[in-house]
Amino acid sequence: MDIIFLKPVFKQMIWGGERLRRDFGYEIPGNHTGECWAISAHPQGDCTVSEGKFAGMRLSELFRSHRELFGDMAGERFPLLVKLIDAREDLSIQVHPDDAYAAANENGSLGKMECWYILDCEKDATIVIGHHAGSRQELETMVREGRWKELIREIPVKKGDFFQINPGCVHAIKGGTLILETQQNSDITYRLYDYDRLQDGKLRPLHIKQSLEVIQVPFVQPQAGVGESKTVNAWLEQLVTCQYYTVWKGELKGKRTIVQDQKFMLGSVIEGSAKINNRLVKKGTHFILPYGIPPLSIEGDGIFIFSAVSES
């Protein structure tokens, strides 16, 4: 049984830049590349297995036809999606629906719960998480009147920070920030405000009605849910656990062992390099450790983000 390595999918965005090439060495499609869908089986960005006996197969197809690699887990869709996001400029102020709202209003889509690990950011960088409206009526009034500076809650960030973003939480990545995002396998985003900027001479569409219907009021800070890690890999620090995923950070110095005790584990190298069973992985490598893979020897100097589906 082998590690499954994936070829990412890249997305050009109005707010994107060149850091995915500069920092990770990727061949990006242009100078406004905002997203690397690193581990994804979503129809809008379905990663390809890059080597081994499944080389050339889409991750969605692998999940459908070889469910044994994923612990025979139920469900039609691969559940998680891992992205790298390069925000050269501010992303729109936005919000995501939960599963129930998305299923009813977005052709049966999943909702979108996500979390952010700050890979890098400019000095004095900020992000948007939450709002200051005390009631739904106040929220709607402030939105209709465009009182964005009063409404939006902005907080400082630094490299290594971690945030949980629940459905209904108003949020935005600000310019100069590079993040790794772990999320549900969904691409449903409602734009609340986009700074009146133009794309191809036109304002980008907003989703005011949907946003007002799904925004949580009043704002409650999402809890990371960090607790005692259940993984047997003592060198991994648990960053979050919620109903959809658990995420860990691993700082590697020297030699360790990875015991894959989940349905499957997703891995991303975010700093440095290492050898896993003598196979070199380096910054920007993404992979899946399938169900039942024997314990793996890992040696090097680097930082990893791992994630897995939370056990019910």
C-alpha cells in the first residue's frame, strides 16, 4: 500500500498573486493565481493522482472505485478539501451556509465549514472574522446602508495563527496573507461586500439575500475545539476538532513515526523537507495516507499540516 500523491489544481483570481510560484515552486497559470486546490475531489477542481498504480486517476474517481483506501467510509462525495490561498489583495467580505441551507438552496451541495492556518503575512496584517451587529434588524440596516467600517470585525494576525470559520461567520482574508485552508468539500460562497471593485469593467455579483439569511447574529467567536489529541502520533499538535474534520500541525526535527489510525489522513508540507519511508517530500507536497497503511518512518526538518475526517 502506497502513499497517494496528488497534482494540484490552480485558480486565477482577481485578488491573487505570484507567491504560489515564488514560495512553493509551482508552475502557476498566471500572475493572479489565488488558489491551489491541493487535495480536492470537487467538480470545480478535481486533483489527479501523480504517480503509482493510480496515476492519472481523478481523486473523485479513486474515492468512488477504491473505497477501501478510505476506510470504506460512507457518502457519495470525498468529504474534505485542502487549499493554499495567496491573497495579494483583499478577498470579498463573505459568508458560507451550513449543510441544511446549502442542501435546500444550492442543488444539494454541502455547506462549508473551514479553518485557516496562517502560513505567512505582512507586518500588521489583519483578517475579518465576525461583525458588530447586535440583532438581525441592525445587521440588515447596516448592510443596506453600506456601513461596512462599523459592521466588520477586523483582528490582527501573525504567521502560525489558526482560526476556525463556522458556517454563518462573516469573514475575509486580507491582502498580504498566505494561508492553508482545510474545509468541507464545497465551493458555496456568498459575497456580502466586494469594495465596489470591477472585474472586466463590471461589479462582481453579491449575494445579499442569502448572506442575510445565513449570517449568525449576534457574532459568537468560533471555538477551535482544541483538546487532547486522540492520534497516537505524539509529535502532532491538534489544532481543531469539529464535526467534519480534525487538523494537526507537526513540527519535525529528526526522526519520527507516522501511525495512520484514521479512515485516511491528508498531509501537506508547509516548510522544509523530509523523507517518508525514504521518499522525499518537500514544501508544497500534498498527499493522502490511505486506510491501513503500515506505520511510516519520517525523517527531516519541516512543518506539516495533517487532517482527517472526524469520527462520529
